[in-house]
Amino acid sequence: MKKVNAMLIMSAIILTSAAVFSGCSANKNSEDSSAAESSSVVSEESLASETEVSKAQETQPDPLAPTEPAETTAAATAAVTERETSSAEPAEKKYETDENGAVIFADSSSATSGELILAAQELFEAACKTSWDFHVGCPYELDYNTTVKNDYNWEFYLVTDEGINSIADVEADYFKVFSESYGSDLSEIYMESNGRVYALNGARGQNLYYTGSAVTAVESRTENEIFFTVENYYSGDDFSGEGNITKSAVFSAVISPDGSWRAGKFSLPY
């Protein structure tokens, strides 16, 4: 009897232990399942959040980007470029220049100051070149083996260009740019002898400090002449040692009856 009771008690203990173990396993499996489900939910939420952030970043405008559409921005840029280009362009050219550089202005009486200055700049540059060619060098071909001397024992060289046989012929070319009303000093550097003309050709170098000139203003005008201010620019000189020197001068354009301009008052800046 005792043996039977012992067996019954033992069986009860085994069953109870099995039930407890089964319950723990079930609880553990349930907890593991819940944790897995929770982790899955968190992962899905994180993925969704990251996706939303990514989409937001894709759709979020760049704070440094233009606020207008690309077409509008491109059109505005083109307009600004065109405006800047237009503002950099000089005044409209209402005159012509001939092959010598003289200005032909059909009607300068109604021209603006800007138009007059633009024309004067071209005439001034032509006057510089012509003055240099005739006074410092010589615009003609010379025979350096055929010479004559003046009273100061200066040596002059024969001009060989066809049709240039007198000082008058030389002046005719000079007055294609300069006005006859101001005359010339060409008789000091050209001389006639035996029906031919000779040139001194006193070549020299230009002023090393000279950097350029600009006609900057209309000073005054009469019926047949316009006076301008010219600024001559130099990087220094041999005396003061200063740099960026500006020297003002007066330049005039003499207006012929046909409207053409010739240089009047003038001094070579270099």
C-alpha cells in the first residue's frame, strides 16, 4: 500500500513539473514572439521614418538654389547680360572716317556731347599718327645716298616717292588730317633743292612713360570749330619720380563746309 502511494505521489510530482516547464516554455516563447513582433514593428517604423526623411530631403528646396523656375532665372540672366553689354557699348557712331583718319560728320550741329567726343577721339588718334610720321620720321621712301644740307649743316635725304617734289606736295598730304587754317611747320624739316624735296627724318623714340590719351569733354564750340579736353596719361617722368601722371591739353576739330573735320589745335603727347 505504501508502495502504491509512493508511486502516485511521484507521478503527481512529475506531472506538476511537466506542467510548470510547459508553462515556462510557453511564457518564454510568448515573450520571444512579442519581442520579435516589437522589434519588427520598430524596424518597420524606422524604415518608414528613414524613407520619409529621404523623400523630404529630395523634395526640400535647396536654400541656396534660385527661388524662381530655371526658365525665369535663365531669362533674367540673359537680360542682365544684355543690359551690361549695352551699357558698355560706346555712343552710336554717326560719322565716318576716310582712309587718312579725317572725320566726315554730315551734321554735327545736333550731335550729343558723347557723339562729338567719340568722333574727336578718332581724329585725335589720326592726328597723333600723322604728326609723328611727318615730324619725327618720314612717311615717304628716302634715298639716303642723295643728300643736301641746310644753313645749320643738317643733312636732308631725297624723297623718292612719285609726285612728291616740293614742300607743297608734302603739305597737301599733311592737310588731309590737319586743318590748313592752322598752317604747318613742315618747312623746318623738309627742304627743296633742284626741283626735288628732301626730308630731315629726325627719328627719335617715343616717350617711355606715355600710356595713352582720352578725349574727355567738350570745352566750347564756334560755328566752325569744336574744342575738347584731352587727358594724356603717363606712368611717371624723369623729374618728379611720381607715377600715374595725367596732363590735360586742348584739342580742336575744324569743321569744313562739307562737314568734314580736320585737326586744329594739337600737341603730340609723346
